[in-house]
Amino acid sequence: MGMASCAGNGPVRKSGGDCLGNSYEGKIHMRHGIALAMVLTLSLCAGCGDSREDLAEESVDTLKDLVATLDGVKDEASAKSAKPELEKLVKQLNDLNERQEKLGMPDEAEFKKIEEKHGKEMEELQRKLVSSMLRIQFDPKIQAVLSDIDFKP
């Protein structure tokens, strides 16, 4: 199978897929994780019955748990062990995203208030999440175990 450049980030199979040659279906995609973290960072909104502040705090807590769990994934065995917790956390994040979408963007004043309280922490969590996801993407054994977990941006 022929190889082509993937935006300067290494080879990609011409048949389609990510820069590692994996198909897109059912895979943990770094871009989904980044999009999810950006949605959480930028909107910091709430769903039905939630305050934006409550949902922002829940997002921070869930991302902390996700990053900590991903940090513990070092090999195939630890990936298998962590998978149920990762599935639970991804489900929580997907639920948070759905609740955020229902409410929409906060006004400028509320956004600034939430950004002041949670912005730096969210930025650091986003950086750690991206780092962990990249590490996992480049380990075929870990990727194979976690490939069916799908973030919904």
C-alpha cells in the first residue's frame, strides 16, 4: 500500500485514515479530544437545570479524572485495565457536551467570570489531554485496546 505525507507529520496510507494509517471509524481521534476540550474551554455552558458554573466545575473535575487515568496507561495491560474507567469518563464528557449545546454560549460577562475562575486550569488540562492522546496514538498496542472509545465533539 502506498504512503503519502500527512501534513508534514509522517506517512499516511493513501486508502484513508489518520497519520498512523488507522481508519477513522471507531478510533480515539486526537482532533475529537482537542475539539471536546476546546468546547469545554470555550463554552463552559450547562445543560438542562445546570448552572454554567456548576457545569464548568463538573467539566474540570471530569477532565482531571480523564487525564489522570490516561497518565496511568503505559502499555497494553494498563490500557485494558483503564478502559472501563475511560469509557465512563468519555461518556460523562459526551453528556456534558450535549448539555452545553442545549444552553448555548454564555454572555460576555458570564464567560469572563468562568474564564477567570477555571481558564488556567482548563488550559493546563487541555495541554495534558492532548499530550496523553498523542502518546496513545503513537503506540499501536495501546491504540488497539482503546480504539473503540469515541469522543463526540
